Amino acid sequence: MLVNRRRGEILAHLGGKDRCLCLTLGALARLESAFGAEDLNALGARFASGRLSANDLMVIIHAGLEGGGHSLTLEDVAEMQVEGGLAGYAAIVGELLTATFGGDDER
């Protein structure tokens, strides 16, 4: 499966499958609402704080999966396993946020 980093796409192995994740404009709008952020700057600042709960990781991964074209519920995402456990989930979110908000040397 190919992904386009210039579009903010990443590839992650979730629930036993390789999946494309992308925080599209719609996904970002849903995250603004979910986190009570009034704009993208506030959303980015919240993520940059480095203080994310397990629920935060799940919501971000869900938004990325939806943006990547996957029709999954939040409950589906909650049941997905990732190699590395919590560190694996955090790595996926970190890569997705870097691809979306910048800071990646490959861009």
C-alpha cells in the first residue's frame, strides 16, 4: 500500500492490517470539536503539549482512519491491537501529527 506524505498520509499496522491514515480537513474539524479547540492553532498547541490520554490517542487514530477512507467506529478502533502496545499507539499518533502539522524532514 502506498501513501503520499505530501498529503499527510501515513501507513500504520493496526488490527493486523496495513492501513492508510490521514487527518483531512473534515477529520481536523471533528478533532477540534472533540477536544474543544476553537481553531487549528489551539488544536496544534494541545497536541504539542505532549499530554495525551489513551482516549485522545484513540480519537486521533479514529479520525486518521476515517480520513484515510476507512469506515470504522470508535469502538472498532478501541479493539485494535498494535505492536508495541501503548508506545505503538503513541508512535502512530506522533507520526500522523507530524505528517499533518509539519516538522518531518521528508516533506
